[in-house]
Amino acid sequence: MFNYNHLYYFYVTSKLGGVSNAAQYLHISQPSLSSQLKVLESTIGQKLFEKKGRRLQLTSDGETAFAYAKKMFDVANEFAESIKSPTDKQSQRIRIGVTDQVERPFIADLLSPLIRDQKKGIEKTFFVSSAPSEILVNQLRSEEIDLVLTNKPIYADDVEELASASLPVNLLVSSKNLKEFKIRLSRNTSAAEFIRLAPWGMIIPSYKMKLRHETDLFMQEIKSRKKAVFESDIMSVVGRAIVDGAGIGFLPVAYVYDEIRDGILTTLGPKTGYWKHNLYLLGRKNAAHDDTIDEVKNSVKRLEKLVK
């Protein structure tokens, strides 16, 4: 039906984001590569690329073609690994999509123990990408990724929840700020009282974030108001601003566990948290799960024990 070399050229061009980079990678001239891409488009009767300014961008048909091409060449790579001699170390790729509402450095902490633990002579490589939950679920369905970590439950016939964790959310403040202003906390200090007396404003996620909605509900519940001095839709930036002492804010304790353990941040509230922020690990329904997938599942489940 079509030349598989042309399909591979299309795959590389899509992956590297343009003809120039792809031609250099493939060791062929740009005109030759462009010509062979046009042959592929002519063969399948669909336009795969379109120009957006100076950039080359996939059309909707191109995105579909790339998804299928990626599956094919991923399988080819796995086949190449499988026929290596027993003395060669095999590699295993785990592709995880993380919703853009989850704090990124926290994901590195979650996966680091699994990366260090190389069992049975298999070298594990984790690929982590970030996008809105809806996009990630579609990528899961098309097998572009193996797992999705999100803070929103997904109800679909072809997606299943593999693990979940309820993370306590507490009020966090820079320990250095407390010391400089000679503020002492006790077990009886309420969130409303501390927010009212604290000389710092609030660090909050943007209105698009689930954690912001939860924070607003809690502030209404305790009948508290405080000026927001910093707002972001990037969770790691919210966490960093609190760590740096720019203000106070609510975060799942697991997101900043190391900073709390090292005394950089001080928590206010019960160990069970003022409320729980849930995370869900999703996979394709009835998909075969290997040992590494099970290890990721167990890591998510252990998050609840981490903060107790």
C-alpha cells in the first residue's frame, strides 16, 4: 500500500518537529526528504502537514497517522530488544501521562525508587509527559501512553482505575518566616486564626485548578478571607513560592514532603489534613500489566502512608 521507508521518514519528521532536524538525523538532504513525504501524502490521499508561520504542524490526519506510526515503530524497537542475546540487558519503557494539575517534581520523587531498582536484568526507562486529563485519556486509548496519573476521576468503559491515594492537605508556611517574625504555633492554632494574623498573603493555584476550588470551599467553610499575592496554574511554581517564603498556602503534604521533613516548611493542621486531595492512576481496561506497572501502582498506594 505504501513505502515503509516513507512512513519512517514521516515518523521521524513528526517526532523531531521539522524537515531540517529530521533530514540531519536521517542523513539525507532536505529536498529529498520533503519529496518523499509528499509521495507518502499522495499515496494515502491525505495531507499530513501544514505550515503555521515558519513551523510545520501535523494536520488532524497527520496526528492520526503519527499515532499509528508510533505504535508500529515502538513494536519494532521492542522486537529488536527481544532478539538480543541473553547476556544483553533488555530495556523496558513505561510511558506515563501526568495531568498538568499535579506538581511535577513530586512525580520525580514518586518514580525515583523504581528507576534505581533495576530487577531481573531489565533496564527500565520512564517517559513522563504532561497535558490536561482529557488529552491524556485519549492518548491512553490510542496506546501512546501506558498510564495516566490525574486528580480527577474518569468514568469510561475502556479505562480503569488501577490505584488511588487520598493526600492530606495542610496550610504551609516557610519556617524561616516564622522564625524571623517570632511566630509560634501550637496544636490549638486554627487555620482561620493563623491566616488572619499572618503578615503574608496567600499563594494559590489558578481558578482552573481543582486544588483552587477545594481551597476556596475550605476558606468559605472557616469564614476566612486573605489577599492573594501570587497565583499560578503551574503547581510546582505554587509550591516553590511557598517554600521561598513569598506567602502561605494550602498544598497536599506529599508534594512538599522533603521540605517539611528538612524543616524548611512548617505545616498547620491535623495529620489527616484539613481535607483530602485525591490522585488516581488509570490504565486501559483489560490491558496486560507487567511487574513495573504493578510497582507504579504500589508507589501511588504508598503515598498515603508516606505522610502519616
